[in-house]
Amino acid sequence: MKTKDIKAFGTDAADASLKPLLVTSFSLIMGRRSFAAFSPEIDVFLKEHLFADIFGRDVLGYSDREITNISALISLGGVEPQLRSHMGIGLNVGVSEPQQKQILSVIEPNVGKKEAAAGREVLFGVIASKSN
């Protein structure tokens, strides 16, 4: 698959019909059920490849990594525990509350109102827990 094909994914009716399946699959793997139960190897892969190898390259700074993670998790939907963690980490590494609200304002028209609303709910919970 070429890059231009990836960018075009989801633009026609056939691709749009796959979205519920993809969202359900990601939700099962990443949040609603233990991804380790689905595929025990994924835990090792995530730790060794994603966190050690990719994040160890210093291509992105900590705040840029969290902006990327937060954006991806909001877009996925159904991964609120991971989103809560990354929003908290974001606040700790310099991604301010206004910046996180700005991420949500970009997500809303480009990904969906439902995803943005769920992200706002998580952000407000994170902010409330930090102020206690």
C-alpha cells in the first residue's frame, strides 16, 4: 500500500463501513479488554519496540510525543484509561491545559464530535484530579 492510498483510506463508502470493525478491534486490543489476553506478545512488543526503540531515538521531545499520543488515543476512542494517563503525563511534561483543549478543537471537525467530547470529559477529570 502506498502512502497516497493510506491518506485516502476512509474516503469512500466501502472504507467507511470498516470503521466500526477497526474501532472495535482497537478497543478490544487497547482498552476495553486486556490486550495481553488477546495477544500476550503485544505487551513485549510495545515495551521493546515502541517505548524502547522508537522513543529512544530522540526524534521527538517528550511534549511532542505526548501530543502525538493524546491525539491518536482521542481519535481511536474507547481507550479512556490510556488517554487519562497520557493527558496527565502531558501536563507533567509541559503540554498545558489550553494546548490539550486545542488538540480537542482540532479533533472535533477532523475526527468527530463524539471523540472530542469523550476526550474533553477525560481532560476535565484529569484536571480535577490534579487540583485536589
